[in-house]
Amino acid sequence: MSNGGSASESESVIPPPRGASVRVTRGFYEGLEVPVDREWMVIGRGRSADFVIAEPTISRSHAALGFDGEGFFVQDLGSTNGTKVNGKREPKMRLADGDELQLGKLQLEVALPQ
């Protein structure tokens, strides 16, 4: 109802370009690929996550992949075991095509459209 909140701001963000995906590269789910087709996609083992992975080393809401109109990013959501991009651990990092994500023991590769 108010126009000063973040909900109305996020509604005006440009939708992510088509063709972005994340693929599990190591572990039980190896080969599983999921499209990144929204502005905010939570990865975790909880039922409320958008990309649910039953891996004990990741949190219920471990990290989110996002698109802010300028590009894709990954943001750790306060997970216990952290989120790394190409081996570097930061709370929020920009993503490039081919980047490797590590969430606990789960390893993923990001594919982004050119």
C-alpha cells in the first residue's frame, strides 16, 4: 500500500535474461540443472527454498541467486557453512558465466547468457 517500500522497488526491476542456470557439478545431485528465471531464488534444504537440495551441509535457506537489473549475484543468507564463489567467501558477490559456487559441500556452476 505504501510506495516507499522495497516490494514496489523490486517490482520495477528488469526481469533476468533468459538462459541463466545453475548446475550441480559434484555430489549426489551431480548433473541436476535448474534455470535461474526470477529476480531472487533461494537455494537450501528447507521446503520453502526455491531450489531444494537435501544436503546436510547446507542451511535451510543457505544462499540466494539474484538479478538486480545490472547482473546476477549470489548472497549468503546467514548460512552456517558459508558460500564461496571461485573459492572466495564474501556475503554478496557478482557472478560471471562459468563461476563455481560452493555451498557447504555442494558445488555448483553458473551458466549466464552472454
